[in-house]
Amino acid sequence: MATLEKVDVVIVGAGASGSLYASVLAKAGKKVVLIEAGPDWQMTDLISSDMWGRRVKPSGVPFLFEGKNPYGYAYQGGWGVGGAALHYFANFPRYLPTDFKVKSEHGKGLDWPINYADIAPFYDKVAAEIGVSGDAKSEEIWRPKGQAYPMPPMKTFRNGQVWLKGLEANGIRMVPAAVGMNSVDFKGRPACIYDGWCHVGCPIGALANPTITYLADARKAGAEVRALSTVTRILTDASGTKATGVEYYDAKKEKQVQEASVVILASWAAQNPRLLLNSATDKHPKGLANSSGLLGKYMMAHYASGTWAMFDEDVENHMGTVGAQFMSYERYDKNAKKAKGAFGSTYIVAGTALKTSDLGGFANARIDLFGPKLAEFMQRAKRGITRLTAFGEEMPNIENRIEQASEKDEFGMPLARFTHSFSDEAIALWNANFDEGIEIAKATGAKEFWSARGPMPTIHLFGGTIMGEAAGTSVTNSYGQTHDIANLWVAGPGLFPTEGASNPTYTIFAVSQRGAENLVSKWGSVAG
Amino acid sequence: MSDIARRALIKGAGLSALAFSVGGTQVLLSPRQAHAQNIPFRTLNAEQVETLEALGETLVPGAKQAGIANFVDQQLSVPHGEALLEARILNVRPPYANFYRAALGAVDKASQAKNGDKKFAQLTGDERYAFVDLMRQNKIDGWQGPPGPFIYLLLRSDSVDVVYGTMEGYAALGIPYMPHIAPEKRW
Ligand SMILES: Cc1cc2nc3c(=O)[nH]c(=O)nc-3n(C[C@H](O)[C@H](O)[C@H](O)COP(=O)(O)OP(=O)(O)OC[C@H]3O[C@@H](n4cnc5c(N)ncnc54)[C@H](O)[C@@H]3O)c2cc1C
Ligand code: SF4
């Protein structure tokens, strides 16, 4: 085992949040090292194929999944530089003001320690930095005013447009979707050509994956990435008041220690608590940053109610991006479906390019069909099928949690048990959104339509290291600094006390930008 | 920049065909070519191959010729971090061969119990269809091994991959593939 020369910052995970932190800190002159479990992917690795696209996802994840709705980790996760955002769909809706105050407004769930107004300037900053296409003005029917997006909305295609009549008939206004993609050339990166391969990585850089935005900036400013290196512990000093660095296994599977003045965990919402639990010492017997007992608690996922519709016309479903063309917050009111026993926001999107295979492919639109019936369906669907999706919110539940298991991984680190079940209110919202999807489809004039039902999906991931006002009721403050150890920080959606219904990453970036700037501004009092 | 220029910018996807060994040397082939050339199997035994081909063909017509067994077998022989199988993204624990062996064994065992000791590949077309229809709904009594609906989901997906997920599959269906970086060997 070698102990490497101390650096200013060590960041665990070179995904969405880690890359942003690295960029802000390296540009502020800090010596930054990112330790990343997966490969250092290049743009030339992003082969346009659903099969080859699976290479950039985790394989053999170190969790045991339990509960009524076990979490679909490997599909949702990332592995290698860029993290899951190397192959995300780049839908960039914001959270709305109500998302930050669920407890105050509804007496359930939790409040964030900050408001929409605290995050809003950072949404604008992120958009200007990495490029967002959309029409901010049109969104302002639902949210406070902000700056215009740097690029106009993306092109739309029949696969999105055909839904508009049905949505309007149901009183649902749609606006151009905000996406982290280029509708026009932006900062030397080309405009999108609408071939729909975003979900296996966009090798031309029309989609803002972190390797070509924040991580590229960080590297330019001197940050170093150590790929194929897995962190197993965060180290603390004898007094237990200071993080001193991390222990990791390098690409040759040799154990190393990287010392640092500040440690930032950015290994996604499930790994961050797993690492903190595995870093227990006599001073922190329940795991680091766990004086509240809430480490690993309140894990949350989104779910989606999809509606398929088949049209006689060619809906150009091979064209577009895998992000959305139209979006709506019309059903965002958390009580919108109260009459059906549901609680939580719904965020609706329409229009997406479709491929044939993989989980999102149209061969799975009728999972019950096989044999000659499937072959016949593929012929009909290849031009005529399109999907509408409604994302739903679940409330934080302390029983949805990450804990250490006794079984160990290849590095001798305990696996974690990840327990997750949706509440009755979430299930009711999922069902209500299916019902509404059918009403919408009926009003489009589609010749056939049906709900994309299967086991309730788990999408995106939140919680486990929630932020809050006080050390007794949360793991970090609103910047991601742990209450217990000043130079130990956490980044990413694990900080979110509630999850809204919007896709998370625009907010992950905004929260990370706010946290990283705060860290730079108080560096002298934080760094150990 | 024109679209063609953009695509031309991105080259060098040298690894995108699968490596099969023929007479001790490695060659890059698509699973269809591997099937046509009778490339020896590395991981699955003859019985497992037979069951897999019969099941694949029942799930997605054309899967046998498209090389379902060669695809799965080759994928089970590479380190799990390089695997392209749907099993990877559905939280199956590596080594993935364990899952496939258990799944194919479970199918044959249930088939034998239900159909007078006949393994799945020995059933008639109609019998195979009826068996899969029950398996996908978890309606086969006394089932042992990985759950039937999950086997259905995964093997159907593998079969869809080789029949519809390739460039050849898109061409046969008549829809544009439009790759930025094309997999080699039209695979
Ligand atoms: C298919 C798909 C579509 C998506 N679409 C959207 C979308 O449209 N809009 C949206 O907002 N979000 C989307 N997301 C979600 C988005 O990608 C994530 O929210 C985001 O990437 C999370 O950021 P993160 O920094 O927390 O984690 P990640 O970006 O996943 O980065 C975590 C990194 O940590 C590394 N790591 C883990 N453990 C260790 C360890 N022990 N040591 C070292 N490194 C480690 C991982 O390898 C990974 O690279 C999508 C995700 C997927 C998978
Ligand atoms: S559709 Fe656009 S963003 Fe998606 S992969 Fe193609 S060029 Fe990239």
C-alpha cells in the first residue's frame, strides 16, 4: 500500500456531480484528483448500438436488492467518467418552488433547508455553462421568471406532435422541453442531428455529457482522473474531527491511500452512504456523518406511467432524441390526483425517438407478445408507434434504506442491502397517471392505445445523505457539507430530502454549483 | 458542419464485432456468421445450446439463424465488465453463466415434468408456444430455478437483440439505423 502525496481535494466518482465540483475547484486553483471506479471512456467508445451501449453501465453491482419494489440499479447507474450522465437522456426540467417545501405545505414528507430562489441563479449559470435548449418564457406559466435559455427549443417530430391534440383535450398545456442538448452549435459543440442514439452516449457532443463539459474544463485546469479505481473507505484522523483522505484499489487492484485537505463523495446516492457506513471508526461507530442516524435513510425513486399509441400515419419514430420534445407541469400540484388516493407531483413528457431493442425499445411495448405475433407487431409498430410518459413522485420514507450486509465484494468491502418499497399513495398516483394517459391517447385519434404496465419501475435515485437545517435531522447542510466533519462533503441527488417529479440532473448540477462555490468561498476554514 | 462530416469525425470503433476463436485464432464475426460457420461453443454445452436455440426461436422467429446461442455463449466467456447482455442491466449477478445455466436447466426440467420427459427442444412448435405462454405468466406448477417470467424477459430480450437490434435487423425491418459510430460487421 502506498500513501500518495496530499492534494487539496479528492473526489470519489467522476460522474455528473463529481465533474462539476472538479471543474469549479480546479478553476479556483485547487489540486484536484478524481477517483473513478469505471473506465476513462472516450467519445470514440460510444458505439451506436443498444447492445454495445450496455458496456458503459455497471456490471455486478455491490448491492442486495430487497423490498416490494427492488431498485433497478444497473440500468439507472453509471460506470466510468461521466457517470450515468454519460448516457442520460438530458431532460432538464427544473424543480418548482413547491418541491422545496412539501412538509410545510402539506404536512408530510420533508422540507429542504433552501428555497427555489436559492437555486434559481444556479440553474441559469448551469444553462449558460453547458448549454440548455428550450423556451424559458413558456415555462414561466408554472414557475418564477428567470433568464432565457442559451439555445432555442429542439426540433419536434410527428411522434411528439401527435400527442398534442389529446393533451389539449384534457386541459394539459405542453411547452418545448428543456434539454441539455444543442439545438444549434454551442461552444464548439455541434447541433443535434436527431438520430436518437443519446441513451448509449452521443459521440459528437451535441448532448452535454459531463466528460465534454465540466470534466473537460476540470482537466484543462489541471484535475487528474484515476480511472478503474474503487474507493472503499474515507479516512479520518485520530480525533475523528477531520477527514484525511480515502483508501482505494487502483487499476492493478493495489491498495492506495490518497490524502487530501477536503474529501467529496460523488459516487451517487447509494454508494455514498455505503462508503460512509464502511468508514466507521471508534469515534464514529455508526459510520461517518451519521450522528443523526439518518445515513442511508430516505432512499427515493421516481416511477413512470407510460402510454403507447399506434397511429396509421408514419410518426417518424426513428427521428428525434431520446429526450422529450414537449413537457408539462400541468399536473405538478401534489394533490392533483387526491381523489384517487394519490399524493405527489406528476411531470409529463411527449415525443421521443424509439429504437427496437433494450428496455426502452418498442419490442418491449408489448412484452406479452412473442413468436409470430411479436414479428407481426414489429412490422406495424416500426412506423406507427409512439409513447407518452408521466413521471411520478414518492415521498421520503425512513424504511427505504441502505444498510451494510455481511457478504463482501472483491475488495473485502461489505455489500449493502438496499430496501425499497413504494407507498400506497405513490402506487395510486402511478395508477391514476395510467388512467389519464389512456384518456389522452383516446383523444388523439390513435387507432390503438394501451398502458405500458409491468412491474412498477424505479427511476432515478435520491436520498441517503439528506440535507437539512440541523445535525440531528439531516446528514449535510444545504451545500453538501456534512454536519459532523467540516472537510467531508457529499454531492449529488443523495442530498435531496424530497424528489419532486422532474428529472433530477439539472437540479443536481445547480445544487452542486452552489455547493462548490460555497466550498471555495470558505476554503480556509474548511480544509483540513 | 454537414451530417456526413460530423459522422466522419468519429471513427475508430475497432472493437465492435465479437471475437470468436476458430482453429486457435481469434476472428471477428457477427453471431449470425458464427452460427453459419458452426463456430464451437465456449461456455454452454450441446444440450444448453439446443434449448437456448429452441427457446430463442420460439420467442423471436429468426433468432436461431441470427446466432442467439453464439451471441450468448460468446458473451458468457468474456469478463462480466465487458458483457453486452441485457442481464447486465437487470441486476443479474455475475458470472452470468450461472444464471443462463440455471435458467435453461429450469426450462428443461419443467418441460420434462409437463411433457412426458421431453426437453423443451423436443417439443412440437405448438407445445413450445404453449409452454412459453404459461412460463411468462408464472403458471407452471412446481417450477424450480430462476422465475419463469424473468427468464422470459431476459431471453426474449437477447433474442430481440440478435434479430431486431443489429444493423441487419433494422435493414430487414425497413427502418433507418443512422449510427454515429457503426458497430463493425453490421453488428
Ligand atoms: C438511462 C438513463 C437516463 C437518464 N436520463 C436522465 C434525464 O433525462 N434527465 C436527468 O435529469 N437525469 C437523467 N438520468 C439520471 C442522471 O444520469 C443521474 O441523476 C446523474 O448522473 C447522477 O449524478 P451523480 O453525480 O450523483 O452520479 P453519476 O453521474 O452516476 O456518477 C457517479 C460515479 O461514481 C462512480 N463510483 C461509484 N462508486 C465508486 C467508488 N466506490 N469509487 C470510485 N468511483 C465510484 C461511478 O462509477 C460513477 O461514474 C438518467 C440516467 C440514466 C441511467
Ligand atoms: S439525437 Fe442528437 S443528442 Fe442524441 S445522440 Fe443523436 S446527435 Fe446526439
